Amino acid sequence: MVLAEHLANGLIFSSIIVLGSIGLSLVYSIADFANFAHGDTMTVGAYSAFVAFGLVGGLGGSVLGLPFGFFVALLVGIAVAAVVAVVTEKVVYEPLDIDSIGLLITSIGVAFIYRALIQMRFGADFTRFGIQPLRPIEWLIPYGIRITKHDVAIVVSAAVLVGGLHLLLQHSDLGRKMRAMADNPDLARVSGIRTDRIKLWTWLIGAGLAGAGGVFLGLYNQLSPRMGFNLLLIIFAAVILGGIGSVYGAMLGGFLIGMINQLTPVLSELGALLPLVPDEFGIPVGIEYANAIAFVIMVAVLLVRPNGIAGEAT
Amino acid sequence: MSDAEPAVDPRGADLSKDDTVLRVEDLQKSFGALVATDHATFEVECGTITGLIGPNGAGKSTIFNLVSGFYEPEGGRVEVNGTDVTGMEPYEVAEHGLIRTFQTPRKLEGMTVREAMLVGPRKQPGESFVKLFTSPGEVGESESRNLAEAERILEEFEIDHLATQPATQISGGQMKLVELARAMLAEPEILLLDEPAAGVNPTLQNQLVEQIRRLNEQGTTFLLIEHDMDFVMQLADPVIVLDQGSVLMEGPPQRVQSDTRVIDAYLGGGA
Amino acid sequence: MSALTDPSEYWADLTRPEQGVLVFVVGFAALLLVGLLTGNLAPTYFLYLVGLAGMYSLLSFGLNSQWGFTGLINFSVAAFFGVGAYGAALVSADTSPIAGGFNPVVGLVVALGVAGVLAILIGVPTLRLRADYLAIASLGLAEVVRLVVLNERQWTNGSAGVRGIPSFFEGWPLLETFPSAMANLELALPGTQLVLGAAFWRGLLNVALVAAFVGVTYLVLKRVHRSPWGRVLRTIRSDEDLARALGKNTYSFKMQSFVLGSLIMALAGVFYAHLNLFVSPGDLDPVTTFYVWVAVILGGSGSNRGALFGGFVIVAIREGTRFLNEFDWIPVDVAPLRLLLIGVLIVALMRFRPEGILPPQRELIWPDAVDEAPSRPKSAVREVKGGGDDE
């Protein structure tokens, strides 16, 4: 059945989007601006891992069809993305004496600098990690699902990272303060939380997750200097759907947007899949409009519930 | 300049309905679990300077935002001059004659003081894009009138020397005076002042008190939030005391000052 | 105060940045002139560059009346430009996949109409919200417009683009045949006999067209910027709540400002279609949007002459970097180099000169009113009288 295949792909893509949207949402609320360089932070993570994998790729045995070296490269990607973001915060954003709108515009400049540097070093073309593509997992094929062990690795790794973040947010002092600050930055400030330190951690965590998302996107598709910027619209849609500043909203929003994105081909056959709807019913949208659907959802959310599904209704 | 000139001395007038400029009934608002405004009810009589005080977090600013349309109330009613303005957009509330100022006015970048003043007048013909081209004469006339009026008010406020200064380069205290002057250009039926004395040095504060009193004598009704007790007590009558989002008591300043409930609220809530 | 009657006083009256800009402009013009006279710069190409500069100035005007006046962040400049270009192309070109072959003026009207509707559609959900929502949504809009142009082949020819766009003056009396008529004219210059082809005269007509567009737009913007209407927009930019509290329907003002800017961007697109005579999805490259942003921030947000200046700087950057590819010792491709340049310019401007090079400096009060009002002692801000030479 076609639907199962699309759902499986949706799950994989969602994992990547969730990793991107959590960081964007956190930075949005805690550093108080829409960071248009977030997508390119993902690209930074992906290419860092690409370089690292070139060095340590042959390392050790393998898990889920991926050599240990890949996981080392993943950690490098996360670390580099996090460090680059923190350095950017320290060097570019912090010394600025402008409001959040000024920061937003600056972040566009930062995005271009990231992308330009990557493109200068690696060229504008697509590349791949030097990992042998796998055949789909055999026992799933009868169910109409064609996914590889690599895809499973993406979902599992993303789940581990998101689960780790959940534990951090719920059971650590840092996490509680981050949530407090995301909820209401002013209140957190007056209640004596050292907001500068929290802000730095937010950049680290947000960009680290974005870096991981970039690495997985590179594994799932390919790498290109534009990969992150192209994803930015979808990630913003996820964050707005989830409600800016809500980490769990971002997870939910990322999951939904990722799913819908991959389910686009199904929309034209909607009637056949849903009960109580005539078989001929369908929304005829081509797969090429997957991003446009994210945009339409975003606009609809802004019209109906601008604070997102997890935010307070106004 | 205001047509709300009271027929009788405001302080001696009886509380007949027609003299009420602002009526707030049973107003409610909460943010998540926090109840910011809890069934607040009060009235502002025409021609008064009414003070709105209360300990930190008593909900003074929330009331201002609810009344002026910046927040939408969850329940209750706001009337300006007998018109129900509940749930209206701030600009619509302003069109009904309720003008407000802000606690920390942001500087208008790239404008001189008198340009900043000229934002004040309501319903300027030159605010219509089409009229700029179809009837430039009318736009020019109204602009000349407004400019002359702005300069007259600045003179009355004794800050006319600031007229062509960049608005970003005057002091915070001077800005408060300019704000008040600008609000007068909007010809308010009732003017809400949000902490007019905050961050203003004593000399300018006296000037501010003087101006508010003078404008009041000329017929403008004021409702003001203020932290500085001396400032409120020398200016406002009556004074409304808010605590935990609802009205604790209301009365002339002397009575309020000596009321034990008010003292308790300040000591208890402020700690 | 005129540059011609008393140059030294004129010079002394300028601010330092103004002097710098003047030196740059004069130097740049001199460079081009030298290029023209020495034959290194073909006259037709020169006219094409001037046309492009005018086009970028229009785009900068458009963004300036959104971001500079009101503080609206529009990241879909390229999309509105594209709507203008495609609107003009699809209505006027013979090969248009939908009803083409109309007079270019019809194309102009249709293109502006579509751009206006699109601006309203994107404004309705976002302009009531915080300024960054428009930024995000407009980024999405740009992508959607690009996708539609690329994929709806039955309407747009897809990636093949639209060819056969006539010149803007086709169907006009006199002007239609002007280039071919002039082509036979021989100019007797001292020393040489110069024959300028039809392409040159066509280029000249295009420059005249863009000069007219730029001139009219500039005059309109200058008038509205110093009006009470413009003052409300500038108040919104600094403090929207204040404007609301003073009884201004800020949503309506923001919408007007957004639509006005989008129309100007579409006008730039219409001109481009008739300049280039060919449009393709490549013209909707989002990078165009950020070139224009650099132009507006560089020129000085809110300053119309700054936007004009910024438009010319973009052409200098774009066409200047084009030659870099010819130098073998530069190891990298020009595309990322330009991208880097834009990025660094944006960051550096926001850091060191957020107000731009030519921020609006003079008081903006309706000219008649200032003349009639009693005069006041002048101070830091210079006053503008009726005949002021900038906004």
C-alpha cells in the first residue's frame, strides 16, 4: 500500500525537521529574534560531518549499515555547528545595539556568509557521504515500505537526541531555567536567572540539534550549500504551527509539517484513503508543491491561531 | 480646546451619569494562571484628575491596556462617553476620545520634536494617501493649522526651544512633557497617563504637575497611574486603589492615605 | 543654493557622507565616460547598464517605502519583481502561452494589478502581527511564486521562459519606429563619422522610459514621505503602539505602504521585461531580494535618494564582479564571492552604520506649512524649504 511508504518517509523527514525546528524555536524565544541563519547552521553541521567522515570514515564496525566513523562525524557536525553558532553570537549578534528586527536582518547576512564560505570550499554541486547506499530492508517490502537501515538510524538517532533534550528540560536546573526563559524572558530576568548563560546554552543546544538535522538530511538526500536555506521555510512553518517558544510545540509542528510534506502525493487520492469521503475526492497538488503546502499551512495558522497549536489562543 | 468642559465644578458635582467620561464595569483579564484584572469596576468623572494606584503587580498597567484597547478583556465592559468600546481596536478607542500615553515612550527616530508633535492631531486630511494628490491645498492648510497649534502648545509648556531638536536627543523628562503636549493635540475627552513622573527630575516634575493642573482647569479629564505617591497625592482626586486586580477602595487622597486596607495592601503586596 | 551658481558653498553645505557619495558618483560617471570614449565600453552596453541601474533604483524605492518608511520586512522583492516581469511578458509577448499580443500598456496595468492583489493576500494574515511574521511569510511567498512560475508550464512556459516580448513603445505612434528611423542617421563628430545602430536608439528609449518611471516614482515618494501620511508610517516604524494610541489605524497604513512598495517593485519588473525582451524563472532568484536590501540599508533606510544611490551601487557590484571571472588568479567562482560580499555588507552595515550612508536628515513637514508657520531658531536638523533638493 502506498500510504505506508509515504508515512514511513514522512517519519524520516519529520525527524530531520524536528531537529531543525526545536533549535529555531528556542533561539527565537530566548535570543528574541527570528534567526534566518538557522537553516545554514544545518548546512554547516552537514559539511563538517562530511569533512570529518572523510578523515575517520573507515573507523571500526558498523551499526544499522553505518560505520562507527559516521557517528563520530555526526558528533563533529553537532559540535562544529554549535561552536559556529556560539562564535557568531559572540562576534556578530552580541555587540550589536539594535532591536530584534535588526538582528533578524543581520542573520540573513550571516546565513549568506556561511553559505558562501561553504560554496567556495566545496562548490555549488551536490555531494554525498562516502557511504554505500543500502538496499531497502527486505522484510518490510511486502508491506509496501521501502526504507533502508540508514533511514532507521536517522529516526532512532533523532529520537535519542530529542529524548535527551526532553530529560534535560524536565530534570535539570538548566532545562527549567530555559523553559522559564522561553515562556517569559522578562519574568526570567527579574527573577534573577542569569540569562546570558542560558542564552549561550540555548545557542549551543539549538545549533547542535540543527547540525545533527543537517547531517541526517545529508544522509537522507545529499549535501549542497543550499540544503539548509531551502529547508528554512519548512522549519519556520513548523515553528509557527507549533507556537514560537514552545519546544514541545516545535516537536509537534515539525512532525506534522514533515509528515504532510512527504504525504503530498497522497493528497490527490485522499478520497480513496479516507472513509466517508467520495473516492473521487482529492486535492490535486503535485509533489513539486510540497513546500508551498507548508507555506499555505503557515499562512492559515497565522490567520486563525497566530500563537500556534501549543501557544495560548488570543 | 476640549468641548468636554464641565457645566459645574467637577469636585462639587453630583455623580449623575452624564458626567462620567469613562465607565469600567466588571472587567476581567488573566494571563495563564495569573489573574491580572479581577472584576474591576470604577468610573472616571468628567473634569477630574483621577489617580489609579496600587502595589506592584496590582494590575494597573493591565487596566490601562484593557481600557485603551491594547488587550481584549475576557469579561466586562468599557464605556467612553456612554459608548461601549469593549473589544475595539486601540485606534477606534482613541477615535472615541480616549487617548493614552506610555510609561517608557520610544524615541521617534529621524523626527524633530515638532514633527513628533504633528503625529498627534486626529483625522488629518493628509493622512489619506489619495488626498495628497487630489487636494494638496486642503492638506497644506490643515498642516499649517496643526503646526501653529503644535508650536502654541509647546510654548504653553515652555518647551518651544526644543521644537526643531531631533526627538532622539532630548531628555527622558522632556520627552514626557512632549508626550503630554502631543496628546493634547489629539483633543482627548479623557487622557490616560501611564506613570508620567517616572524618570523625570524634580524640576521637570513640578512643571509636569503644573501643566496637568492647568490643562485640567481648561477642561481635560485625566486618569493617571503613578508610583510616586507624593506626585499622585498632590494632583489626583479622587484616588482609586487597586489590589490584586480589583478595586480595593476609592476616595479623596487624604482618606486613601490613612486607610488601613491600603496600607496593608502596600505592605503585604509589595514585599 | 545650487551646485552650478556657487559650487564651493554647495560643497561646504553637504555633510561628510554626502560629499563622499558625490565623489563616488562623479568618479564613477567619469570612469564610465572614459570607458565610452576609449571604446572599452560599448554605448549600447552602457545604456543597458543605466537601464539596469534605474531598475534597481525602482526596486530600492519599493523596498524603501516598505522597510524604510514603515519598517515592514519584505523578503519577496524578487517575487513582486517577477510578477511584474511575467505579467508584462505574458500579456504583451506574441509567444505568450496565455492570451498575449496586447499593447504593453495593458501588460503594465495587469502586472501591477496582480502584484497589488498578491500584496494584499500576504498582508492580510501578517500585518496584524509582529513584524517578523511578514519576514517569514514573505520568504515563503517568494518560494511559492518561483514554484508556480517554474511548474505551471501551461501558463508560464516553465523553465523555457517567455520570448518575443516587444519593446515598451510598440504600438505607440512615432516612438515605435524611432530606433529604426534613427539608425540611418550619421553623426558627424570631429574626426570620426559615427553611426549608431538601431540597438543604440532602442537602448536610449529604454533609458528614457526607466528615467520616467524613476522620476515619477521619486516625485510621488518624496511627496508622500513628507506628508502626514508618511509621518504616520514613520511613527509606526519607531513605535507602532504609539500610533495606535493616537488613533491611527496602523493595519490600514501598513497595508497601504506594503501595496505601494509592491507596485513599485512590479513596475521595475515590467521595465525589465521590455528591457531584456526575455524573462525566465532565473530572474526570480531570491538573491535579487537581498541585493535590494543591501541597496536600501546602504543608502539609508527611509531615504529616497539613498535608495537611488543604492540602486546604482548594486549594478556596480554585480557588473563589477562579473569581470573577476576573467582573472585566473582568483581561485573561486564569482557567485559565492558575491554572496559573501552581500552577507558581509549586511552584517557590517548593521554593526557599524545601521542608519546607512544617506539617512533622511531634514525635517519632513508639508512644504507649504513650514513656509507659513512662524520661523524658529534652527538647530541640529536642517529645515527644508519648498525647493529642497531631496526628501
